[in-house]
Amino acid sequence: MIFYKPKKLSRQFYTRNLLFVARDLLGKVLVKKSGSKILSGKIVEVEAYHGDYDQASHAFKGKTNRNEVMFNEGGYLYVYFTYGAHFCANIVVGKKDKGIAVLIRALEPMKSIDVMIKNRFGRKLIHDKEKYNLTNGPGKLCQACGINRKHNGVDLTGNEIFILNQPKLRSKEIGVSKRIGITRSVNLQWRFFIKGNPFVSRR
DNA sequence: ATCAAGATTACCT
DNA sequence: GGTAATCTTGATA
């Protein structure tokens, strides 16, 4: 039996090439401390956004009040509010002032699932299949984990929110597609997901 | 000051 | 598969 001791991802992990970081984030474990509880989930779906030549990126038109965290160096959390209702969480990637990030689109819940259920629905699960509706979307996973505007700019090398390393996936385990819900730069194949995972937002 | 768009979701047929 | 809900933001005047 081989034991794999998960270690927190370092600054160095995040400051690499965007598409490498995006793919490598699949299978890693997002951890958020919430009072005495520790919430966690495996990252099963992500999308890459680049500030320079990607018109779908919030950073494409340069730095604004909303997106300024995207211009940090890699390893910070960029959280934005959209459609009057939802927060979405991104991992800032690359060097300072680049405006590069990876959107976390879906998690497979692991720890404190009871808290996620309460955050999402305010009640216990009625149908067993509802567990697949907890964190299978960028807004849903933020609601489940209690991620909101006050987490914008959090340093992922700190202790409040961080990501644990896991063994790298084989490329045959990773699916690739166009990104979802955008209207510009739609042809970039910058969505990555774990093939066959039931918590991915769209099958 | 006003306005249109939005990296979504839930609910409808 | 279609669409209403809801409000912040950035752009324009």
C-alpha cells in the first residue's frame, strides 16, 4: 500500500503556463476552512481565460476595479459576482500583471458534504440524485462552499482556502471542449474536465 | 445618470 | 430545449 501525503500547492505551481496549470488542476482538492469545519472537493472541471488574446476574458480590456485581482501573480483567488445572483471562483495563474486565470466549474464533494447541502438547499437532501446538483457548476460550488466577494484576493498559499496536490492524471482521463456560456473567442478549446465524472456540469 | 451585458441557475413545457 | 430572474459593473453621455 502506497500512502500519498497531499501537500498544499505552492506559488510555483500557479505561476506556470496557463493551459498546463488548467489541466493539472483537475483531480486536485480544493479546501476551504469554514469555522470549525473543513470543506473540500476534487476539481473535476475548469476553464482557462487569458487576458491578452482571449476576448472572453474579464481581463481582455485591461485592469478594472472588478478584475484587478486577476493581475496578481499566480496563486490568488479571483471571485466575481454575476447575473445578480452567483459568485464564480477563479485561480489566478502566471506572472504579475498578465491577467490570466482558471475558472473552477465543478467539484466532486469530499469533506463536510452536510455543510454544502445546507449552504445550497437550506435543508437535507430529499432525493439521492440531488447530490450531483451540489457543486456541478461554477455558481453552485461557490454557494456550496460559502465562497463570496469577501474571498476575492485570498492568497491560496495561505490557510483559509488552498489546494492540495494529488497525483497527475493521465491525458486519456481528461476531456477537452469549447468553453461554456461565453459569446466571444468561442472556438478556443479551453475547457478541461475529468471524463465520465458525474459531477461535471454538462455531460 | 443611464444602460446593456453578463465565465449562471432554476424552472417551465 | 427555452427563458425569466436579478444586480453589479463598465462604458457612454
